[in-house]
Amino acid sequence: MADTADLPLLTILLLLTACLVSIFVVVQVATTYTTAYLAAPNEITTFIDAVDFSIQENESYDRDVAKVQRLEDKLRMGKLLREIQKSGDDLREDLNRLLIDEGGTRLRSSTRLIWATKRKRLEEQVRRLDLLRMRFLVVYMGLVAAKGTSEQQTHTRDPEKHITPKMTVRPALPHALTEGITRKPPLRRLTTQAMGHNDHVGSPQKQGWMGVVAELQNSPLMHKRHASIERNMASPG
């Protein structure tokens, strides 16, 4: 008793503080484990539903991989899908070890007592599985968007293939006929110069036999010939 009375006051205060802190930590840990123990049945059901949903999603992911055409993209998405499946299988195996019956929903008693520790590990596995699924969806949507952009660019480059209707092309003339047309000289005009006089140089062109007869009737040479014939007929033989 004398030794205890001789202890400094500061040491006693430190011991009391340490005891209070220890009690506070123990109470907090006990509260955490008690809360986890009570919430374990509901939380284990949530983890089982997450695994079942992941298995169902894997079937749709298989169909998405089958739609990819490029071999490089298909291999990349197939690798992501295998990682998702492996992560889901590992999570399912861990859950089965914690349950009384495989495929059931009842936890073992020992597992339920330390559920706060087991729950943290399961949450990390579920988070990793969600990240892998999100990464898969991002890659797939990127491939779909790239395919739609390339098709739109092809449509913009060749608009005539989709808009302009086909027009019928007339058959071309034979080469010999076209060459003959180009080499054929133009028709000569029938003017008064071609008839041998210059009195009606600027007169309009006469076409056909009627025009030729009119030109002959109006020609001075014809008038002279008619006058010469009339004088010969009037003169005595």
C-alpha cells in the first residue's frame, strides 16, 4: 500500500486514460461485430443475388462477343469475359464455404460471429467484379460507336450511291459515222455569185427548185438571150 501511495499522480492519470481508451475500443469493436452478426442473414442474401445476377449477365456478354467482327477486338473482349467469369466463380466458392448448405442462404455460426471480417473481403470481391463488368461494357460501347462512325463517314463520302438515281445512257454513234460527219464539208449557199452575176450579191438565199427558177428568170444573161432570140426572129431570113 505504501508503494502504491508513493506512485506519482501523473502515472495514475495515464493508467486511467489507457483503461478508458481500451474500454472504448472494446465497446466499439463489440458493437461492430454485434451489428454485423445481426445483419449477416440479409447481407449474405445480397451477395448471393449479386453472384446469380453476374452469371445471368455472362450469357448476354457471350452474345455481345459473338457480334464483334474483328478478331483482335473479339480476343480482347473474350479475355475480359473470362476474367469476369473467374471472379464470379471465386466469389461463389467463397460464399459456399460460409454457408451451411451449398446453394442455401444460412450462414455457419462461426462465420456469423466473425461476419464483420468476412463481409469486408466479400465486398472487395464484388467491387472488383463490378469494375470488370463496367470495363467490358465500356469496351463494347466503344466498338459499337466506332462502327457507327465509320458507317456514317462512308455514307458521307459516297452520297451519290444512295441519293442519285441511275440514268439511262443513250447508245453512242458508231465511230465511222461520227468521223464522216466531222469530215463532211458544209453545204454551199446558192447565191447570185454562183450564177455568174453580181447584181444581187446581198439577196437572201433561195432554197429548192423554185428558188433556182426565180434566179434564172431574174438573171440579166437570160434577158439578153431572150432579146437576141426575139431580134433574130423579127429579122427577115
